[in-house]
Amino acid sequence: MTLFSTVLEDFHLGDAPEPVWQQRYRQLSPGRMNSRLQQVDGGRLRLYGKWMSERVVQQGCVPPGRLCIAMLGESASSIPPPRAQGRELPPNALLVLQAGEEFHLQRPPGMELLSITFEREAFLGLLDAAGGTRQAWASPVLQAAPQRLEPLRLRLRAALDASSPASPLAIFATLQALLADAGAARQALGSASAGYLVAQCHRIVAESGAGVPGIDALCARLRTSRRSLQSAFRQVTGLAPVEYLRGLRLNLVRQRLVDTPAAQLNIATAAAAQGFEQMSHFGARYKALFGELPSQTRRAVQGPAAGTSSSPAGTGGP
């Protein structure tokens, strides 16, 4: 069993690389990012905990052959609340991610996420042996009774703090116990629609390069009104669409700077590729968001090999 714990000042440079998770982090609230990462790797079972100081959008994909179950590390409320897959993630919720499933998390400032990743066949074997039903784990978000969820949260914390061993059987038994009265979380239609609009705008702008669509163009493409789009972003992210999407583009610039040596890419070129033409305005907004000037961002020593990606990748879960 491998224990891993680290405190990071830059989430772009943070997690030990495991590209199969394809994780990407986009900071949206202004300030110097700090994060704490803990992991226990027991082979067929991995436990993972990550706290981040700022508002972050986190994306990735569960590797083939694995099943990931995640929950909030603490029950402190947040406005707007955390979201996963476009759904609100209340303190007593379990997020169930299947093998090969892409995930999209809206993490408010100071949020901690705990996750359990099983080898899928090992999990299903334990489930069958216990007489459980596979259909019970098919819902993407389950709501559990708080008194049943807390023992699991405490067990995970103890394992991540290396004060208690992480037994797959013990973790599974705790999961089975809380599933006894858990049910699929219901989602209000308006909330689901808001999550969809924000996710689609995120995708469109992330793929647009320098040809950044304006708000009216996004509304036309998504067949929604400007008022509905504004409301969706406020509900999901607490930000206006312009703020959110500008922050996304600043993150894309920063990621490219981090990934590419200064000799191969200058700041002006990286900024222009995301539609930032006025360098003085770009520099001021970059510093306001990340707490440093673009020239102070740590650059790669050498470029990534052809056909590979150096985007930050989570070591064991979302």
C-alpha cells in the first residue's frame, strides 16, 4: 500500500502524472491557488482527497475498468453549491462515476472532495457476493442519510491520514450499509438546464481558440435568451458569463505557458491564441486571477513529446 500526501501552491503543476484520468483544472476565483492532495493506493482500491483554496472547474475521465465514488469532505454549505455532471452535490450525496465516464465538477472555494476508486470487476464481485443489486449503483448521484455517510467519511479521513489501514472489504461494507436507505437524488428541471447551459458554453469557448464567440452568439447557438444564460451562470457558478468565460480563456493561456518553454512560445502569442490582443489589459486580468504576472508563471524546461499531453492529471480520482 502506497501513501502519498503533498501541499501545493500551483495546481497546474501539482498532481503526479497519470494521463489516464485526463484531468484539467481551471481556476475561476481570484487569488494565489493553494491545494492539498492525499492518496492511498492499495492496488485494487485507491482513496483520494483533494482540497483547493479557490473556485475551480475540474474535468476528466474515469479510466477503463474502474468505478469511482466521490463525496464532499465536509458538510459546510456554499453558495452556489458544488456541482457534478451539472447536478447539485449536497453534503449527503454520493457521486457515482462509471468506467469511461467523463466528469465535470464545479468546485467552490475551499471545497474538499474525497473519492474511492475500485477496480470495477473487483467491486462487482464484492457486490454479487454480498447479494447486492448492480442497478442500485447505476444512478449518477445518490443521497444517503447523513448518519450513515459520516462513518464512511471518517473511515476515509483516517486512511488518508495514515492512522488506519484501507481495507477494500471494510470500505465496501460501509458503502453497502449507507446504501440501505439511499436513493437517487432528484434534480429540479431548472437546475439541470442551468448546468447544461454552463457546460455547453464552457465547451464551445474552450474549443474556439482566438475566435471567441460573444454572449449573443452563444445564446443563438444554444437557442436561449441572454437573460436565461445570465441566470444559469449566476445559479451554477456565482459569476456573470463574461467573467466565467474570460477566466476560462486566461486558464487556457496559463496552461499553455506552463506546458511550453519560453524559447518556444512568447506570452503575446499565447494570449492572442485565446483572443487577448491588448497586452496591458491581459496582464492585469491575468495577475488579478492568478496572483502573478504572465512573466512570473513557471515555464516548462522542455516541450512535451509529440503525441503526449502534459496537462495536470489526477493521481487517483476526481
